Amino acid sequence: MENLKHNEYMTLALKAAFGKLGVTSPNPAVGAVIVKDGTIIATGSTQACGLDHAEVVALKNAKDTCSGATMYVTLEPCCHWGKTPPCTDAIIRAGIARVVIPALDPNPEVAGKGVRALQQAGVEVIFLREFSQAAIDLIRPFKKSILRHRPFVIHKAAISLDGRTATSTGDSKWISSPVSRLLVHRLRACTDTIIVGKATVETDNPKLTVRYSDFAHEHTQFYETKQYQVSGYSNSFINGLLEFWKSDVTHDVKKIVIGLPQSLHTIHLTNDGNAYFFVAQKDKNLLSKRDDYGIITKLIDCGRIQFLQSKTGVEQIYELLDILHTMGSMITMLEGGATVAGSFFDANEIDQCMYVYSPILVGKGKSVIEGKGRQFIAQSLTLHDITNVFL
């Protein structure tokens, strides 16, 4: 019975953590639940950078004294000073008797030190190992960010059974269904940035926003009534996209365009203050000849057009990701076409794939990933932890 309660409370904490994905960068999205005498007295989740972490939010939300209570938190509490004080200090001061966690913090400044600080103060620490993988699924972006100083890249694509994202004429509307496109908007709501190439902007003129209003009630009902089927690896991030309705998108997702579209006069992203264009330095001198040069100079002046100094495509991807890290991006969604995806693939900077397969055949058409590719099958990128969702 005790284990069942552990599972119930940790599941609630994971749900609270998922709801803050895309908001907390550069900190991990963490959830906390405080239980006293078998009753939940408070929950909390990490706020935007510089604001309270999940543990402190939960402590502040508690309407009763927390002395002797148990805190369930999805990641080891921090024990160092950053923009906020150590969470371990707040937990100890509140008189929390025990802390239940599923995973250690990958941040070298914490990494077990938070557990030791709690134990040395007399707080019991329990590892809920059956939730370790679920917790790790949610902090993969934070782990890459803290260890490699680059955002976690999720490549999204809608694909026919014969591997095409569009016909030979470029037509792609729609390979995917409304239900699967709604899932993509749910994914957008969890990201800091969305990346596309200039060709995608020229062809589709996208807004790259989260637009739940585009979908009918029957599409949201599909998820609410769980009409989908899941098999394979149980990824808590994917499960969150399917199960948890994140309707309050409180952060502005940055839109990143690699290259400069042929004309900035008519595209939606020109007037979006959260859209940035990254152009190779070698192409800078060509810009003055364009009829939209007035717009270009304004965007350069306000920092929305930036120039990449690197010469090769792979090096430019590294440089771009380094810049996005400094801009506070931790979760990046790659929505560009095959050329942009190929550059990320060649740079080994695709961390996770979300591919929607449709039961159609296209024949000759646009592929998913271009670039240089791999010369030998033995060099292929092998995917792990594969989750299959039937919509």
C-alpha cells in the first residue's frame, strides 16, 4: 500500500514538472508534492529563471505546517546558490521529515550533494527507483544544457510510408492528420525555440505559434478519451504530450530561421519580435542589393538578424546552438526541411525524433533528411528508447 501511495504522489509531481517544460530554462522543470498524515497539503513546480524552484513553491503553497511531512520531488533538490537560495535549506527549515526522489541532479554542482546535505540535517532521503527513467526522460534537455551548453534538439517530421515529407512539387498539406498536428502544437508549447530553414518560410510562410484554436473539439477529445495506443518504450515526455493538456502557454517561443528568405515584405515572421534570422557572414555583402534592405537594416539593428562566422554547415550548426544556449534555449524543436535537418544530422545534434507516419505512398518527393549522410550502414545513427503511438 505504501508503494502505491509513493507511485501516486510521484506521478502527480511528474505531471507538475511536465506543465513547466519550456518555461524554466536554464533550470530543469521539476515538480513537488508535500504529503502529511496521508493527505496532500501542497504541490509546486519550478517557475521561470530567477523565481522559486518547485520545492519552495510547494512549501509556500502549504496551508498547514510542513513539520514531519514527506516531500516528493522529481529531481534531487539543489544545494547551491544561483539566482535563488538552496532548496535544501528551505526543506530543512520547514521541518520536512523525508524527501522522496527518483533521480540525482546531473549538474556537477549538485550531483549527490543535495542528498548529503539533507541526510546530514537528519532528513530521510528515499530513492524511488521505479520512477528513475520517467524522471530522466523529463530532464534530458537540462542534462545536455548543463553538460554540453547546447539546447536539446527534437526533430519533428510528418512522413509517408515511403519516407517522403512532400511530393516532387513540394505539396505537403496534409500528410499528417488533425489529431497528429494537434500533438505537434502540444510539443511546441513545451519548447523554448523552433528552428526552420528559409525554404520552409518561403514555401509555407508559417507563424510557428501554438494554436489550439485551429482544432475541433473532436480532436482534443481524442486525447482526453485516450483513443490512442502506445507500445514500446514508455517515455514520460511522450506520455505527457498525450495525457496532460498544457493550455496555459505562458512563455514566448523563439522562432529561428536559418538563412534569409527571398523577401521579408510578406512573411509573418518579419513582424514577430520573437523571430530571429541567422545568416552566414559570407553572404552579408549581398544583402544591400535586395529590395527589402530597409527591413533588413532594422532587423540587424535590433539583433533579430545575426551573422554566423563559421564557414561550413556543420560548424554553423554548432555556432547556432551555442548562441541559442546563451539566449536561454534548453528545448529546441527542429521543424525545417530536409536540408536543415541534414545539417543537424551531419553535426550529430539531433537528440530526439518525433516522426508522424501516414499510411500513404508518394513516390518521388522530398526526403526527411538530406546532408552528406553516412557512407556506410555501420555508421548509421541507431535510435534507442523508441515509443510507438498509434493515433
